[in-house]
Amino acid sequence: MGEDTSVFRPDPALPAPRCGQKAPTPADLSPSASAKPDVASRGRKLRYLLFVKRLRYESLKVTILLILPLHLACGVVHVQANAPRRLTLSESVQLALKQNPQAQIANLDLAQSKQDRVISRSALLPQAQLEVFDRAQRLNLEAFIGRKLPAFSQHAGPFQLFQAGPTFAMPVLDLTLWRRYQGAGQGTLGD
């Protein structure tokens, strides 16, 4: 008999070839004279279907194991956020003192007076500075001397002036700074 030259269409029940695998040909799928290859192909199909089912089951199990704890954790946080908090008497007093606006204002005033004391003390400490100065200067001789000199022009310059260097200063006896430091310390005596 003649060979079938029609276009081969694979059975949709068979798995599609994977990357690197060869697609089945009609010769591979044609029934043979013995029944053993038919049983073997059915066995392969069954193993493949079992493998796919196992793979789906495992992926579902992994998905559940990953998502379920997250979902439960979110639910626990939500339940804990809505649950009423039980307080003892000492905890409620501490909470009321912590949230009291007048106590918060007093704490801010105390922190500010401490910083004022630090700032006033810094005026009593030695001061060091580094200065760099550069300028160009031009003089009006008529205005500087008060009259016009015939031998000189009206203006002199410009003169370039550059100065750089450190300066140190320390108050030896400045009662104003000392009293300011003492006054700033009065606000922090209560702590």
C-alpha cells in the first residue's frame, strides 16, 4: 500500500514537546503489530498525567504554605489593633502623664532651657575663627585730602588687598556673659 502523505496532526491528548525534545512523527505514533508498545505508550501517558497532577498538587501546596501564614498574620494584626487594651492603674497614670499636653510643654521648655544654658556657656569659652578676606580698593584723592593736587590724578588704585589667618578670642572677665550663663542655669535647677 501507498504511504499516507496527509499532514500529520498530533493527538491533543498527548503532551506537547518540550524545549529540546523531538516532536512525535506519524511513524512513532502508528500502531505496531505487537500490543506491548501500545501498553508502553499508555503507561507513559499515565505516568505523565500522574506527574502533572502531582506537580499541580505540589505547587498548590507551596502556594498555600506561603500565602496562608501571611493572611493569618494580617488577620492577627487586624484583630490585635481592634482589641481593647487592658491597663493597670499605674499604667494608666503613666499614659495620662505622657500624653498630657501641659507635661509635654513642660518637657519642651526644660529642653529649651538646657540648650540656652549650653549656648550661654559657649560665649564664655575660647573662640577660634579662620578668616579669608580679599578686596580691590580704589581711592578718590580729592575727597581723601580735601583739595585737588595738581601733580596727582583724581583717583588712585585699584589696590588689591588679601588677608587670611586665624583669630582667637576669650573673654577674661565679662560679667554680662557670666550673669547670662547663671540666668540660663536657673531654668534647669529643677532636674
